[in-house]
Amino acid sequence: MTNRQIIAAIDGSIYSSNALDYLIRLFGGQSDIAIHLLSVVSSAGSDRNWMLDVDPLRGQSSAMKRRVRMAEKYLHDARARLLRNGFAEEQITIRVDVSTASVATAIHHDANRGKYDSLLIGRRGMGKVGEMFFGSVSAYLVKQCHEVPLWVIDGEVSSSRFLLAVNSTPESLLAADHLGYMMQGSSDVEICLYHSIPIFGGRTATREEDFIRQWGREWCEENLDIENYLFHAHARILMDNGIERRRISQLPMRRDLDASRDLLRQARKHDCGTIVIGRRGRDIAKGFLGGVSDRTMQQAQNMAIWLVG
């Protein structure tokens, strides 16, 4: 089994502490998980450090040096916490990134240049103050981070159960593949498959050829059930990744005006702490999937949202 690689943004706040708790709950004691802890110290917009852009040899200000030392402390504290909760020394790396870019841009760049399976961030809650912070980092990553699956942790996530949003699209199957791969070592994982039927609007137009490029003709001929919203195909991909069939359940479909609200309601009803959503790329016009992922992110409280694609 290959090592799964997770990069986690750490800033010493309760929000990154919640993200660490989430990692511990899901992966504590698993030896094939690699955790890369990253803390970004940005000089963007700060006193004379703008000169680092044109003169990288110029020394940092004393204020920047203090911020770097504090970031190092946050990382050492985070590593110690993981070590106390089932992770080994060789599973954890730490790094401070001193960047002239914004924190969000630096995190995005670091996630893209490494071979990571997911980027984990804790977000500040919503409301007027939370909206301001969400807009500065989390919202940027939600909008821009499509190359690496993004895990956003809002508040305290108390359940290890998953709700996988099912649709007849390749993006949804890719989300299932990511979920199956990341949870392959968990013997007690529980995954609920759910499709919310929009009251207005029809099915997403889907062609079998869209799936063949990714999974091959033979697999598609055997497993694609487009008319059934791909419930069987999602379950098959999860099982191909080592998830036991008895760990996968299909929830009854419902109709709702707002699929995002319905996903959150079903997650709470069935005690799922994480919602996994496949979404279209950033360059594709907002449609059903894009709108659902955005609104689900905006409304989630005390829940983790995985955005894949």
C-alpha cells in the first residue's frame, strides 16, 4: 500500500487545531499516511519586507523574524500533538514558507508543487467576521485549488462517517475514487451514497464516452449505471479501492429546491461528519455541481467538506 500524502496548513489557531483533530480521528495509528505540516509567513504588504522581491539578500525585519519563530513553534507543537496520537516521527514533516505572496497564494503554490493527495485547511466560522477571514484564505483556495483535492474543516467534526454526493458525472466518480483511495486503510469506515434530485431542472447530460477515457471501455460496460445516477458505479469504485461492501450504504433519494441544503441536512440526519463532492474545473462555467459545492461550503458548520476536481 503506497503512502498517502496530506499537506496541512498550520497557523496556531483553534481552526488549524480542529484540522489536526480531524486528521487524528481519521488516520491516527495508520502507518501509511504522510503528513506535511506547512506554516506560511507572508511579507505581502508588510513594512520594508517588500524589498525582498527585488533584493533577496536583504535581511528580514525583526518583526518578520519573530513571526518565523512563532510559525516554527506552531509547527513543532502540531507535530508533537500528532506524535501523541498515533503518528510516528517518520510520517511527519514540517516547513515554514517565508513568502512575498499572500498566505492563500503561497499555500496554493506549495500544494501544487508537491505530490500531495489532498490539502487540508481549517476555516474560521461564518458570520461577518468569519466571512472576512473566509474570503482571505479559504474562499481563495476553494475557488483556485482544483489540482489537489481540498479538505476544508469547519469547526469541530465529531463523526467519522462520510456522505458521498452522487451524480451521473465523471467528476462525481473521481470524488468516489479519491474517497476510496484515502480511506482504504480504515477498517471501520462508513460511507453513505446520496443523490439529491432537483425539483427544477433535469438530469445532467452525460455520455458514456466521458467515462471511458478515465476508466476504460471494459470497466464502463460492466459498471456504468447512468440511468440510476451511477449508484452502482460509485460503490464499485469504492470497493475497487478496498472498501468493504458492507461499509457502503445507499440513502433514499429526495427532491429539494436547494441540493446544497439537502446534502447538509442528510449529512446531519445520518451522522456524517464529512461531505465529499466532485466538481467541475475552474474554467468551466458554473453549473449544477459548481453551484452546489459553493453553497455547501458557505453553509457548512461543524463539518468537513472535501472538494475534488
